[in-house]
Amino acid sequence: GVEFPHGGNFWARDFASWESAKQMQRIWFENQGYESMERLLEHFQNGDFAFDWSRCVNSKGLKDENGDECSEVDGLNSEFFDGAKRIKNYLSNLDSHKIDIFKTQDYRLYKLLALLGDKFRQSVVFPMDKVSSDDNEFMKSLYADFSVYNYRSINPVQVDMGNFSRSDFSDIIPVTKSVVLISKKPFRALGVYVLPNKTVKITRLDHNSSTISKIFINTLRSGATHQFQKDGYKRPKYLQSTHIEIKPNETIYMTSPYGGPLEVEFSQNGAKVSFKIENVGLHPYWSEFDADPNKDNNFAKALEEDRYDWAEIITSAFEVHSKREKILESINNIRWGSASALAEATKTYASSYVMSLAGYKGPGIRVEDDIVKYATLKDIPIYNADFVKHMNADQASCGSGCSGNPYDAYWSFDPISHGDIHEVGHSLEKALFRLKGWELHSSTNYYAYYTQIRYNQYVEANGLDEKYYIRNVHISKRVFKKQYESLQNCVDKKDKKSCMQSYWDSSNYSGQSLFNIEAMMYAQKYAKGDYSLENGFHLLGRLHILERFLEKDAKKDWESAKGRLGFSDYSKDEVEKINSNDWLLISLSWATGLDYRSFFDMYGQTYSNRASKQVESYEFEAVKKVFFAEDDDSGFILPSKSSGDYLDKREIAVDGYSSYPY
């Protein structure tokens, strides 16, 4: 039961001012958060939850009963969430400490809280809608989500799990599987499926005590359940279980009302760890590390049998956790056709090329001479990246796709799709790559464009049919033309900043991104000698290594590092306060051996006298007033007989009178 702590003699000099023991108990009760839990339980007992959902806010910031931002709904926090969050924290803490409360005489309160969740879980019917569903039934379902507790041997199945998974696995015969992995942060799939209300027992067999391993079920983020969207409460909210540490030679167990793929989190890379996992199912699971020559056929057969709703594809640095129907779409894409082909493309395009463009080195990351030779020239370190990127092909936590690790999306995974690499790009982009006032997404999509260029170059080099080319219309011919015409209109104006301001005010991320792409096109054509670029996109890789060195280590010994970064005239205090316009002007110039001041001037982008003098000190050749034109909506990621291949586009003068040629 509830025990009152005793502080010992440490508190001997404190003065108690309670009027009675009952008041003392009440204050302690409130401080522990039990009062909020009591209010929640009383509402269930009385059946009197009632909320005014019209106080919710929609994506436009307007009051709307169908909005999904409901923090202003009277009583929602004080009468439910405050208590529910306390309960969730208490039960998660019991899970993480491996305490099976049902095997002791204690914890009566927590037993009752968990059992109440078990009871409510049995009556849930998805989908639910906060407006049309009964408030009490809606809150019972939410309480069931908040009160999941798994470190026990009986945990009744939630019969209706909505669009997460089926609940009937009666056709599955549980098995025992031994798993050996090389640890890699942040986590890896174990290749087994925890069946709901089937106690899974995991024994760690290795002796590597320096590597902390934590077991958990499901990779899904709680934000991917949109309980307050109209008809959006389609599944339980907290499907990813508490992460439970397992030490060498230790055995742990857990029982889930939901089930799902089993995962293991690691504290470090490179350790050989092994597990014996008992009483689990084997869902469709394809691994690069599986030496079975029939693994493609086995995976396809497992998908065809349709005995699970989840499947996983595992490569060295990228794992896809997908709903069954979405992984079928991924494999059946005309560009792939098998799990092996999809996995190989994932390694190449969603991992290797992307990470090399971001200026990293490491296992499986392609070495680009354009980037490495520059790092050597300037004595700039290339930092190592060695982690697993994860994707949940399921529901997005925000928008249609939402960044993170894992990132999640409503679409099926495709290693060269704009959406997938866009979300990966969010974890790589840097604020210094965006000029003042630019949208976040103006620096996100370069990784997708580059990946697609690389894939299209593969199609071209291998003489494949044109149907295999991938197109991308995010920077269309119209965007190119509008930018050129704006430059033409302002080129002879004395105040180019004011003239171009209307263009920048009306442009979105596409026009903003084009600024840097034009800088890349120019560098690909005009950078010479040690600064030359085979692919203009590699300029981004150079910017990455400059930014990363500045952020990580350069300031530790600024006098030694500043000249290598091109900031020889800047003090440490000055560079710490530098704005993105100044940094990008200096770094574009330093990375290409070209003076980009005239380029910034042409676009009406300002920079300080301090930055101008720094660039002037390089004595580099000035960038000419030219523009590179696209003839097709996907032109700069495609070969073109009329305008030039990829970034090698037709150059036209910014002279005030020439017309856009396409």
C-alpha cells in the first residue's frame, strides 16, 4: 500500500505547522500528485466527464471543435491529464525497475490503477472522435493508454487495437530464438514479434558489461496517434513500451496488451551482444546480416501469408519498420522488385549518399573526392557518423511525414523519394545554410535533390528505360523563370535590396533553395584547381564540414583554427555572434575559391562590412552576374539535351534585357 516516508534526524530542526495528522496526510497526498489521480478516478466513478471541445484550436490557430490542439479546453488537464500523466510515470517507473507488483503483497494502489486500465481496455472500440464519442468512453480509452504496465505475466489483450494491428494471433505457435548482434546506437530490431498477452522472456547471454542494453516493444512514437483529430483516435497512443535494461546473464520478462516487434537500445557501438528470446512470433523480417540465400523468397512468403500486420527490413545503417501493406508497396515499386534490391538502394541512396553530402565519414558512407580533397586542403576534420536511422512507415506524428529518429510517415518507404529524404534532411540541415528570413524547409531538400541526381545518373549510365527516372517538381521551371525575371528587373537598380524584397517576400522555400542551388551551379562551372567540383552539390558537403568544425572544436583553440575556416580577421566573440548571411557569404567563398559578394548583391542579400573585408582579403575571382536556366520542371536532377545535364545548365546573363530562354 501507500507508505509514508520518514526523513530521519536530518529533518530534526524543521518545524511542523500542521493542525492535525489528517492535514499532514492531505498535504503529503497533494505533493505526491495523488490528488490529481483522485479527481480523475472520481470522474470515472461518477461518469461525469464533460468537455467543451469548441475551445480546441485548428492548424490555422482558430477555435474549432475539430481542432487537435486542445490545451485550452477547461478541465482537460486538471481533471484528467494531470492525474493520467502521474499514473503513467509511476507505472513506467515500475516497468523500468523490473518490479512485478503482482508478485508482492505491496503496491495495492498501483495494482488497482493497472487493473482499471485492463478493464477499460476491453471495451475500447476504434475509431473514436472526441466530439461524437461519449466523453466518458473517450477518456476511458485514454486512461487505458496511460495505464499500460508490462512487467508482469498476465496482461489481457486489447481486443480492438484499431489500425495498429489485429489482436487475434491464435494461429501463431510461439518459438524461442537466439539473436546475436553487433551493437549500434540508438537501437536495433531483434527480429521477433511479441504476441499480446504472451509473456516474452529475454536472457542476455554475453558478458559485455560496458554496453548497456534496453529492451522495448514497438518503434512507434506517441505523437503518431492523433486522438484529438476528427475521427483521428484510431489506435492506442502509447504503443512503444518502457525501455527496460537487461544486464549480462540476466533474464527479464514482459507481457504486452498490444504486442509488436521487439527492439534493443544500445549505449555504444561495436559490442557483440547475444540474447535468448522465448515465447515470441516470427513476423516478416529481412536482414542484411542474414546469410540465407533464400531470404527474399522467405520474406515474400511471410508477407503473403498475412499473419502479422508489421514487417521490418534491416540494413547496416537504416531500418524500416513498416505496416505490411506499405512494405509490399515499397518492394513492388518498379525500381526495386525485391527486398534485397530495396535494401541495397536504401544503403546507397538513403544512407551512403546522404551522409556523404552531409560531410560525414564512417562505415558504409561513400567517400566523395570533392569533399575530402577540400578538407585536406584546409586541414578541416571530417567527423565520423555511425548510427542507425529508423523509419516508421505507418502514421506521421506531424503532417504527412515527421522528422526524427525514427521519422514517421503515412507513405510507404522509398529510398529515393522526396518525402523520405526530406525527413532525413531535417536531421542534417543547419540554420547557417538559411539566409535571414528564410523558411526552415529552404535548407531541407538538397539531400533529396542530390540523392535523386545520383539515382538518375545510375539510370542514364546503365541505359535503363526513361520510365525509371525520378522527377521532382519542388523547384519547377516556373520558380527558375520567376527568379531570373526578378533579377533582371533589379539588376540596374541602385537599391537592389529594396527591389528584390518583393520577390523574397513572395517566394517560399523553393525560391530560397534556388539561391544556393544557383551558387552550386556556378561553383561547378567556375571553381578551379584545388577548389574544383565535379558535382556542384558537393559544395554543400564542404559547407557542412566547415560548420561542423566551427560548432564542435574550432572555438576550443580559435587562434589556431580561425584561418582554416576562413575567419582569420574574426575574434572568437565575433564568430559566435555571426549571422547566417555573413557566415554563408564567407563560407561559400572560402569553399569555392570564388568571391560571392557580387552574387549576394545581385540577389539583394545584405552582409556586413566585416564580412566583406574578410572575403576581400582572399583576393578570389568575383562571381559574374549570370543565371543557370532550367527547361523542365525536374530539369536540374535530370539530363537534358537542350539545357544541359543536371547542374550543368545553360548560362544566361543577368543584364536587364535578356529573356528567359524556355
